[in-house]
Amino acid sequence: VQTGDLLRFDTNNGLKVIDSSKFVYTKQLKQMKDISAKLGSHSTSLYSKNGNKSTQKLFKAPSYLELNPKEAEKTEATTGPAPKEETDKPKE
């Protein structure tokens, strides 16, 4: 969000001006469900393309410490080992 927000200062970016009052975060879930229902089988969302199932299990983004094991060793030396994630259990 921090770097993405810089687009508002770029006046020559080819993006259309939008009415920010139409984007109410507390109403977005309903808006997305309404759009999905309207599009039906024509929806191009990743969720729809995956048979209306979550793609969470397909996503793996390594943490900073996983990508930088030497930093992990430094951190463990000062704070103790980080708790292991339990990936086999579904999130509630």
C-alpha cells in the first residue's frame, strides 16, 4: 500500500480518475459477491477458475528468515528459536 499509494502523484500514468467514495472497504465483500453472482460462469477470478475453491494451499511465499538463514541464526541466538508453523492443520 505504501508504494502503491505513490501512483496518486503520477499524473501521467494512464489510469482513469476514480470516485474514492465508491470504494467502501466494509462493503467490498458484498460487492465482490454481487459481481461474482452477476458474472456467473463468465467470471475470470482465480477463485472461479479453481472451481470455487480456495487456492491458499497453492501459495507458498517464503519468509525473510527462510530466504536468509544466516539472519535466522542471528535472531535465534538473541531471541531463541521461532515457533514452527503447522501447515497440515486447516486454518479456522
